[in-house]
Amino acid sequence: MVIELKNVGKTYNAGKDEEVKALSGVDLKIEQGEFICIFGVSGSGKSTLLHLIGAMDTPTEGSVEYNGKNIAKLSDKEQARFRNENIGFLFQDYALIPYRSVEDNLKIPLYFSKFKASEFKEITNKKLEEVGMSQYLRRKVSSLSGGQKQKVALARALTCNPSVILCDEPTGALDSKSSEEILNLLLNIKKNGTTVIVVTHNMMFEDYSDRNIYIKDGHISEA
């Protein structure tokens, strides 16, 4: 699935008669199976860019297209379905329910998917195996370490077989060993043809990506 941003801008209202331009004139094309890293200081616009790519927000100007289809034109319901079927998300804070089991957390996106309930167990087992967490199926999330939680979150992101994985500071709360493990898992996912887009401060990613994108004051450059 080809992702293309055309002259994308995003402006937020910051109060009475005050606006903040988070992105301006962004043109970006991402091919299926690429590993892209987006770098920038806090407030540079990198998370805004990720949210627009993930159909979690809509641009003020320009378009975000998947295979030529402008996802900003979809209704809220259509965008939700599009995200569930095509995009997996990985966040710095894991976004897991701590008092529920690992299995319960992985099932959440499946309830809104095309899969039947009879398939849930097989899917959750397979995705946990892919990230090396099979033995933690019935463990409560609250009992896991940070690195283990992020592996579970990654398994959950993969449950609906997305073509794109979007990662917002996926190693921001992890030690160096766990960060390296998450990076290696993402590289393996990329080898399977999934597009991986990472927003990060962690320069470890810089040497492993296909392309690095740098954002400053809402504008992008590549290296």
C-alpha cells in the first residue's frame, strides 16, 4: 500500500485569535514495505505527522492518500474501519489495560475486525509467538516489565494483519536492551513486507531505516 502526502498542512487553534501551524507544505511518498524513521525535537510536528498518516487526525490543507484514496474524505466510521483493517499502532506508554490479561488485550482490536470469535485464540497465540511472549498469555499486564509490555503492545498492533505499523516513541520508556529487542522485532516485521513508520528521539534507529526524515518547525527534509 503506497502512502502519499501532498502539500499537507495542519493548523491548530491555540486560543482566541491564536493559531499554531504544526505542519506546512509536507510532500512525502512511502512505498509498501519501507522502514521510515521520523526525527525531530519536541514540538517540531513529528507526532502530528504520524497522527495524520494514521487517520487519527485530518489535515487543514492537502491530502493523505493510501493507494490514491484520500482518507481525510472518509467519515469517522469509515476512518475507524480503515484504521482497524490497515494500520497497527505502537505507543510509548503501551496503551494496554493493566488489570486485564495479555490475551484480553490482544483480543480488543479483533472485536472490531472481520475475524470470527472462533479465530481469536489462534490469532492471539500466533502474534504472541512472533514477539516471543507466548508464555505470558494469561498473565496480567500489570505484572510485566516495560519491555514485555511493549512486546505485547506490538503483538496487539499485529493482530489484524495491518499493512502499516505506526510507532510513536516505541522505545522512549525502555532500557537499551529492551529498545534493541523492539527494534529487531520491527525489522523482522518489515522483512515480511509491512511498512514501518517510527517517530523517535532514539538515534539507534537511524542506521537501520531505509530512509530518515527530519522535521523542524513543521517542515521536513530527508537524508
